[in-house]
Amino acid sequence: MNHEELAAQAAEWIKDHVYTELVNANGVEVWRCQKPGSINLAFDICVTRFGMAVFGDIGHLTFDVGADYGINFLRHQSEGYVHGKLAASCKAVDLDKESILASVEEAIIELIDQSVPDALKPEWLEAGSNLDQLIEWLGMMNEQDEDASLAYGELLECIDHIQQFDDGERDIVPAFNFLTESEKLLGVSDTWEWGITKPTDNLWRKLYYVRHAANMIMAQKEAAQRPVVAQ
């Protein structure tokens, strides 16, 4: 599910929440976010001098920011920025098959450029390829068996193996090990630096619950600060 869908879903699921300030003293601010009479998806937002935390039916989140940022920080439109401020223990990740395939494709194209004779290089090499084009070309070269510049069959098997990965798998160790074992074939030595994971949809959903709540809270605060106009 993409970010827009997750954000819309989160807003819909907590559309009946009410936001109640429980504490605002000595640099501590606590808000309760819940639908009256229900604890379903209810949570509290706590802001202190040294950190910010969310606890409740949605799970928990801890941010390495404090009162100087305030609840307004949770409204930030950059998902990457807010995610980056999460405590490491909250950063649940899944395997990112799309990112892995993109890195492997890039590595193989570099191999082709460096190792294959110009006369045999594909026409799309300079313009860039898509994965289907690359697989088709590797298959053709493997069948021709006229050029030994690259291990075409092994490269095809490598791509096929990665395509069998379960996108969203929580256990990333098998994928990490496979990439490490494939470094010589791919002509790389730094797969440990590749971005092979992505934040889980569940984590993004939590962040969107909190963003929606922060927007409601800030709107409530702004409304309370408006001067009362005499009738």
C-alpha cells in the first residue's frame, strides 16, 4: 500500500477520536486521543523535555526529540524526516525486494559496460534499461554461447532467485547472506551498504495516526487562542 493510501486509511479509522489535554505543566504535555467510550486505536501523546512518546492501542513510538520541537513536529509532511527521528528500537523494517533488484540491475549493467565487447553490448545500454530488457538480453547471450565475457546464466539465476524473495519479509538475514555470496558474480564488494529494507506498512500507519492526531490537536489549540468576538 502506498503512503497516500496508508495516510487516508489511518485518518478514516480515527475520524471519531476526541483529543483531550491531560497535562500541561513543568515542561510536560500529555494528550489523550480516543473515540469516546472506546479504547480501539486509542493512544496518548506525551511530550517531555528529553523526548516524545506515543503509547496505546496502536502500539508505541518513541522519538528522539523533546519539548523544543513540540507536538507540531509530529505534523511534519516529510515522512523521512519524522521517521529519522524515531528511536532505533521503533524502526521496524521489511525486506525491500524492489530496491534489491534495482541495485542488482545497476551492478549488472556496470559489468556489461566494463566487460562485454562493444559490438555485443545492447543498444539500450547508454540510455538505461528496465529489468525485463536486461533479463531478455542476458537470456539471449546465454543461449548464443558465443561470448564468455560474463557468466550470463549465473546472472540470470541470481535475478531469478531475488525475484523469489518475499517482499515485506521480516527476516532479512537470508537475503543479506545471498547478496554477500553473490558479490563476486556481480562485481561488487559492498552489498552490506545497499538499502535492502524499508519501514513496515504497520509502522507508517502508526506514524499517520499520530500525524492526524497532531493536526487535530494543533487545530484545537489554534482555535482556543483565537480572540472571542463580542456579539
